[in-house]
Amino acid sequence: MLELPRSARLAAWGGAVLRGDASPDDAVDAVVGDDTRHVVTGLSGADGEVGLALALGLLRVERAGGLALALPVPGDPRGLGGPAEFTTAAVDAGEAVVSAGSPDGTAYGLLPEVAALGSSGTMVRWHARPVRPVPLGALPGLREAEAELTAALREATEELVRLDVARWRPEVGEALLRLRSAPQEDGLGPGYSPRARRVLGTAQRVAAIAALATEEPGAAVSAGQMRLRSAALDRLAEASRRAVVAAVNSPLEPAG
């Protein structure tokens, strides 16, 4: 299974709770996963740290209609509306969750802080703070993201073939075969369309393939060839990242 980032799991399952598609207990189990415990700090109405189930209840009190995933990188903070300090912290973390859909415009941004508890496991503390809401129409659409991913995959195919991964590193070739053939659990939870699940599965596989291929310089004979191949793989990874975001956020897309 290609595991989703923690923020993606929280956005997918927490959003399902806010929409009434999942129970808080099921959502907590899915979000926590192999971690020991998740807590949330900084929400209005909370006395210090609270568990995930209570945090989702507090967001419901704020009339949040869902949770949006952001996977920002330098130069592309898409899905974040500020303030600047939160956007900077989210880019540094590479992930964030933003509540969406509150009629009065209230929104919270949540960033994960991961701490090892020694032999006891892993604690994840979500730091919440008020942020500017992101208009739902500004989020990447699933149809657009799928088209971008398909185009990037087509453009990068020639470069991936030139890498000749299976010949240069047999263990990587075997890993690619497993990625293509193994059944995948998407981790999205209830309430998602078959198209969203398909796009997410493709995006996860493409991201893994791009990461593995990037590790291998392949048969390049010039610096120019290496730059071209690197650029193609970067485009593939970027399209995959945007497709993951679009799939997770697809229930928030405006109807029609």
C-alpha cells in the first residue's frame, strides 16, 4: 500500500465526518494509522490539547463543511490563502489541512508536528490557527488534474524508457513491477467517487515511479540529456502531487 501523507488522511477522513459520511471513531482509526496518538491544539472552544474526535466536533460547531488538503512546495502554495506565516510554515512542512465551507468564512489551518515517543511510538500534534479561507473554486479540479497527470505521464514515458531502470538497477525494476501489479488501498474513506479513487491510485503509483527513477542516472551520456530527463521526471512528480490534492479535495468541488 502506498500510504497517504498524514494531512491527506486527515482531510479525507475528517472531511467525511463533517459531511456525515463517516463516524468519528472510524476516522480517528484511519488518520492515526500506525502512529500512537494524534492531538489538536489551538481550536476555538478547546481547553488545551484535544483528541481528533473532539477536534472534528469543534470544527463542526464552527460549521465547517469539509477539510481541504494542501501539499505546497516553494513557488506553488496553491490551496493556501494566508496569512503569510502560516503559508511559510506549510511550505516548510510540505503539507497542511484547511477547513472549508463555513458560511461565515471561518477557517482553520492545521499543521502536523511529529514527535517520536521512544519505544512508545509516535505522537502527532496538529497545530491549528485561524487562516483566510480558500474559495472552493480556486482548488485544483479533479478533471483538470487528471488531464495534467495523463499528459505528464505521456511526455515522461520516453525519458523513463531511456533510464532503462530494470537493466541498471534490477531491484528498482522489481519494485516498479510490484507497484504496477499490487492491489492498492486508496485510503480515501467513504463518500468518494470512483474517478477520485482512480486518479489517486494513478497519482500514487506515478509519484513512486518518478521517485525511483530520479535516483538512477541511467544511461545518459551528456549533462544536457540528464537535465532533460530530470525535468521530465520533475513534471511527472508535480502532476502527481496536484492529482493527489485534487482527488482528496474532490468532494469540495462546486457542483457542475
